Amino acid sequence: MRWFGGFATSTAAPRSPIGSTLLWPTTPGCWTVGSWAGHEVRTTRSAARLIAVLGTCGITAAELTRLSTDGVPDDVEWRWPGSYTTVEVTHAATRIWTDLGCAWPIYTTATDGGIY
């Protein structure tokens, strides 16, 4: 089984499951669990934002880098072929887009002083 998740809070230390792998090694709060193929977890970062694309996606390395500098466009959920979720983390917010077919559903819950 494999999955991804995150925990956001302004008051408590970021949490992550035992055995998880952080999406960005120096930034807690977003992780994967289980065995993922290298092409299914792609990340990049700039001074302004962190970007992750999880799942099978036709995005190129250059396009991924452009997302970190220019931001994520609103059509990201159908811009490239595949079934994937895109995560953007900035100082102001964390935004998540999932595929139109909902093959990557997003669930949230408020608990432990934050949002999972």
C-alpha cells in the first residue's frame, strides 16, 4: 500500500507517520508512505514555493521547474496526460489539485491541533 499526506499547523510540531519519506528533505509537513517508482514522485523548489507532482504525469522536468518559479496554473489538473496530484507549498498556503477523474481523492480532517 502506498499513499501521501501532510500535516499543517501553526502551533504544534509537524507530524508524519513512522516509515514515511518527506517530499522535501529539509521541509517537514508533506510525505509519502510505501514504495513509489521514481517517476511517480517528482519535486522541485524555488525561493518562493515547493512543488510536488505525485502519480503518473506527462510533465517534463523543465515544466516542473517552471511551476516552482511561475506558480501552478489553475488548469494543472488536466494540462498533462496521466493521473496525478499536484501540491504547491508557499509561505502563505498549501494548495492541492487532483485529477479530474478523482483517481487520487483528497481527504482532510482537523485534529491534533492542525489539519491532515
